[in-house]
Amino acid sequence: MAPAAAGAIATVVAEVCDMDSSSTSYDGMVPRINVLWGQLKGVLTGSPDAETVSALDRAIETGARQLTTLGTRLAAVVLKGNAATVATIEQQLTLACTLATNLATIASEYHLVRAAPALCGCVTLPLECGHALMTRAAVSGSEISRDTAAILQNQARLLAFVMGPHLGHRALAAQLAAPEPLLAWLSAAASTTLALHGPLHGRGLLLEAQLCLASLVAIMMSDVLQPHYLALRRDSGLQHNLVQMLVPALHAAAVAMQLPPDRRPGESNWNTLDDLLIALLSEPLFHIFAEQLESSSGGGFGPFVQRVLQSTCQLFAAAPASCPVELTGSNFAALWQKLASLLATICCQMGESFQQQQQQRGTAVPDAQRQQAARSLLQALSRLPTALRVAAGALTNDVLQDWCIILGTMDQLSVQEPGLSTNHRSTAAGGVRGYHVIDSLADVPAWCSAGTALLRALPHSASLAVMSGCEQAQLSESATARQHHMAACVSSATPATADGTAAGGARHLLAMSVAQAEAVLAAVSLQPALADEHVAVGLLRAIRHGPPVLATISPLRQALEGLAKGLQRESSAAAASSLDEVAALLHREPQPGDGLALAQVAATRSCAYLRCANLAGEGGPAAGQGAGSQRCSKALGAAKLAEQERAG
């Protein structure tokens, strides 16, 4: 059996190498390569003896050296400019890359120690012949066809496998000692991919090629290829082209990963997606990606930002809750962290767009853009408990900070303070402008799901803070963002689900602000003590969106007095700004109607918890309406206080 299999290797390799000078056809060779693959798998999976394995090892080693020589020889033919032979060479190169990839897979899977390093030499096929073909096409202006995608995919697939950990880094480092050939091929491949626009973009073989190219960039981040990584950092043109190529691949992958595993196209799996995220977030490419986000954000969220946000959130929605077979445990945790990092990057840019719109134009981001962004983020927020649970397995100090940024952006999308929405709707007190974030009852389940997820994430967030040794302030900031997000959800949902008026949203935002103030006061007792700046942010936000009387309540006033002393010792601009606001609140005098305002808030909160008749269309708190015994005690108390104030 071994002599037959070894002979088959020699025969198929020889036929591929001699194809340009023989009558061998491409269509005839494809099934022969497939048959050889099956034959080798059959021999090696049948518990072969050492002699059989050694014979196949030597045969593949010899074949690998022939394929290595072929890459150099075909490149020389292409460079001579013989146009008549180009089509044949393209087919020959495709077959040679496929054959080399198959042999490399066999060598890796069955630990063929002689064949593995020899197969590293097969990089001459793409780096020399493939590069020569792409250069010739670019110089001559040849039309790029659908066949180009298949040719490029086979080259990229071979390089991604050979450059990975499968065949051993020493042989690879020796073969790719100089970074110039790989960088030249990568540049030509990126340009060719960008030229394959239109219906081919993000589909079929071209998508597989894009994902393989992403894997190559990810592999270049390893210590073995440090010279190549440094060369990439110096090539701004290549960086730009790679980002232009990888972003469409991200969009296509977001669609593909929503499908069941057996229906996803070729290379679409969580392992290749992880490589794509590594490449896009790598130092050489990240600043180009961030610049594109920034440049497309004029006048709101540009199409580029909106599309990247949508794709990233789709990936969050599709991400597995348990480790898939193609990933290790550590890679699985890292995948979730990279998704959070990418989303936080997008959210940072969106936050800057908010500020620029207000400062430069005095307007808000257009409602349609903001509403679509909020809906996209809901998909990611619903996966927060899973993300934090998985992160506990391989913690980084940035994971909580990323989610703080994401939650803060959701806050901005829901309630802006003080500012203008494009239709000037005001749904809250104190000049806060509310945004319409749901259209109908059909939108409410997604908001409820996200709100539930935020609550379920609290234990995971606390656990991560303890494990990582993060300052309590970081946990406090995250909790504050979640609290305010909940307030925004209630404020936004109430008009559509209850009485259909802005007043309903205002009542609930006031009530949730009081709840947030209570939560901040409770957090003040934590040890070690929270930073004064972080306590101030949470407390001032609650008071700003709540009834003004909050500032005069004894526990809150005591907290404000303590904050004033602490903030005076801080030197940051943020502390100074907070100190000014705290000082103004401490000088507030009690006003008529303060008691009624607090009673109304208490009634709203009680009614919301008990679902009494006052919030079911039978009257508002303290309105003197309702169904008698169906009204909760807080509502009855508010009604009594209202009567007293009217009488007095």
C-alpha cells in the first residue's frame, strides 16, 4: 500500500509540474488531486507501520521540493512576458497551490517530520509566481475576471496554512527571512481583491481569500515574523488597502456567522473571524480604521460607521455562548474581548460625533441615524452577561472599560443632556431632551431583553472587578452607566406602552433618577471608598434628571457636602466642573411644591412596581383619579398631599 501511495504522490506532482509543457488539462487534474488526498488519508488513518509513514514522508518531501522549484520557474516564464502561456500558468499555479496545501495538511496532521519543513518552501508558488502574475496583470491593465478570485484564494489558503503553527516556525522563519517578498505579495493581493468589486465582493471564493489574507496579517503579529510586522508598520499604503479589504470581509462574515455551521461559506468560522478581528485591531491597521470611522462621521453617523456598527452587533448576536470546536478556551474568551474592543472603538467615535454636532452645529445627530444605532446596540447589550462570564476565563483590565464605553453610548442614544433632538421633543424635566427610540410595542421586547441582560450582568461585573483588582471606581462607573441606561429605557418605552404622552416618560425618568440617587448613596459606603469624582458624576446625573427637591433631602445634602470637600482637593477639570455644580445645588432653598414633587415620584415608582390602576389608563398619581382600592398606598398618599397643598 505504501509504495502505491508514494508512487501516486510522485506521479501527481510530476504531472502538475510538467503541465505547461504537456497536454495535461486542468479539468483532468482536479479529480486526480482529490483522489490522491483520499488515498493518503486512507493509508495514514489505518494504523500504518513506521516504514509506511517514513516512505510517505520521503515522497511528500521530494514532491514539496519539486513544487518549490516550480514556483520559481513559472515566475521566470511570466516575467518574460509570454502572454500566450499566462492562462495555462494561472491554472497550473492554482493546481500546485491546492496540491501543496493538501500535502501540508497531511504532513501536519500525521507529524511527517521531513515533509513539514520542505513544504514551507512551497511559498515560492504564491510569493514568486503568484506575485509575478498579479504584477503583470496590473502593468498590462488586463481585465480581472471571476477566475482571479479562485487563483487568489488558492494562494492565500496555502500561505495561511504554511505560515500558521502547523509546520513549525523554524522552517518558516528560514524560508521567509526577508520580509520584502511577503509584503510585496500581500500588497498585490490586497490591490487585486479591491479590484474585484461589485457582486464578487464578500462572496464565495473572494470572501475566503479575504479571510485568508486576514489570517496572514494576524500571523504576522507573532514573534517569529517580527521583521514582517515592522515592515508592515512602515507601509502606510498597504495598511490602507488592507483596511479597505478587511472591512467588507467583516460585513460578509457578520452575515455568514448568523447561518448554521453547515451552511456557512468555505472559510467562515469563528477561528477565521478571530483572525480578522486581530488584523483589524492590530497596531499597524487600527489607526487607519479609526481614521475612516472619524472621516465618515460628518453630520452625524456616516454610512461607514453605521454599517460597521451593524455588522459588529450582528456578530455579538451570533457569538456562541460556549466554546466552539474550532477555538481553544483562551481563544474563545479573547474572541469576546475583541468584539467588545471593536464595538467600544466604534462607540467612542459615535460619542465624539455627538459632541461635535452639538458644539459646532447646535443640533443633535439625526433621529433616524440615532434610532438605528440604538437598535443595533440592543443586540450587543443582550449578550453582556455571556460576554462578562466568558471574560472571567481570560481577564484583561480593559474588558470592563470597553463595556462602560458601550453602555455610555447607549445612554447618549437614549437621552441627551442638555441638547436638541431634531424634532425638539422634550420628554423629561430640567431641559433634558428625550429621544424617540421605539416605534411600536413590537420594539419593546428587545429593550426589555437588554434591560434584563444588564441586570444579570451585575454579578459578573462585580466578580471581574474583584478578580482583576480594578479600582472600585471602575465598577461604579459601569454600574452608573447601566442605571442610567435603565432610566432611558423606561423613559423611552413609557409613551408607547402606557398613556402615549411625553408626561408618562417624564414621570418615569424622574422616578428612575431617584432610584439612581439611592443607588449612588448606597455605593458611597463601599470599601475601599469610591473616588469623589465618580460619586459626583452619578449623583449629579440623578439630581439633574430628577426632581430639583432631591438636592435638599438630608442624606443627599450630606453627600453633596462631603463631595464638595473632596472635590476641592482634586486638580482635574472634571472635578472643577462637578464642584461648581455641587456648590450651586448646596445653595438651593426649599421651594413650594417640593413635597408634592417627591410624593408624585414615590407614587410613580410604587405604581410601576405594583402595576396598579394608576398606570393602566385609569389616572395618574395624585390626579384624584383611579379605581379606589386598586390604587396603591403611595398614590393615595400623593393624592392626599395634593389636596392639602391646594387647600393651603
